[in-house]
Amino acid sequence: METQDRADLHNKIDNCHAIAWDTCHKIYILMDQQQTDKMKEYGYDAIIKAEYTTPRIMYSTVLKWYKDSCCLKFIDAVSTDQQGSPDFWTIVPQI
């Protein structure tokens, strides 16, 4: 992971609602409650809400998930736009 990717990850985690991982390769920084709810609907078991931890622990967790992911791994931030649709930002592109 590049230095700029780490800085972007820090910035998103500092303002996120939760983090989620599909336990394979999809890691998401969830920026609002709607996206956290969607990940629950999709069946993601690995969801950690910001209100129950610290940004530092979430950052470390995301790095561990990234290390443990398969070769298709990526990290995206996602929020809900004004129309209620997901809006994605790539933090670490898929390899």
C-alpha cells in the first residue's frame, strides 16, 4: 500500500460510520448509516462501527484485513448520495 493510500485511508476512517470486510477481498469504509445498513443486508459479518472503537483500531483492523485478503483485494469508501444511491471512492485500487 502506497503512502498516499495510507493517508487517504486515515482521512476516511477519521470521519466514517463503520468499516466492513467480506472476508475475502472487498474492504469498505462506510461513511454513513445507510451504507452500514446495506452491508448488514448483504450479509457482511465483519462490520465494526466507529461508535464502538477508535479510528486507530479501525485503521489497524483495515490493514490486517487487507493483509489477509485474497489477491483481488481493494479498499473503497462509500457514502449515500442525495438520490439514495451509493457513491464510491477508491482508496486502494484492486490489484
